Amino acid sequence: MADPEDFQAKLKVLRDAYATQLPEKLEQIEKAWSQLHRSEWDEAGFQTLHRMVHSLTGSGKMFGFALLSDAARNLEEYLKNFAQAKTMQNEEQNKHIQVLLSELHQVTLHRDARA
């Protein structure tokens, strides 16, 4: 039988590593958005952005960042509209995406109390 304390210690190491990687992941998302924001519709680039955001949606809660997961889900859902329509966003939609990206940054530091 596995030692629960050992398991918890290993889980903490994984959570801490995840937290350490978050700034870089957010920077990659920002960079992908910046490249899309300035160009014509780019299916591959948009799919890359969507995949990175989707990854945060799933991994956030698992590693104790439920608010990050929720914020990523909001952005992911908003991005789906453009992926399905395969169209670039207008200025108002661009601003909304920027707000959602800002929310990602704001919640990055908020780890669940039980984590």
C-alpha cells in the first residue's frame, strides 16, 4: 500500500512545478494571440492557441488552480466561435479576448486552499 504522506509530498512537487511553469504558458498564449491578432485568418495558429487554452482548462483544477481553469474555460468557449466560423474577430471581440486573457493572468496566483 502506498504511503499517503509520500503521495501528498509527490503531488505537492507536481503542483509546485505546474505553478512555476504557468508564467511561461501564459506568455506562449499571449504570443500566439498576438500573432493571430495581426494577421489574416490562420487555421493552424488558431488551433494552436485554442489547444494551449484548452490545456489550461483541464490542468488547472487538477493542479489546484480552479480559478485559472474557469478563466481558461471562458476564453476557450469564446474562441470556439471563431474556430467554427473561421473568421477573424472585430475590434470589440478583440477587446473581449484581451479582457479574458487578463483574467487568466490575474487568477494565476490563486491556488485552491486545499491544494
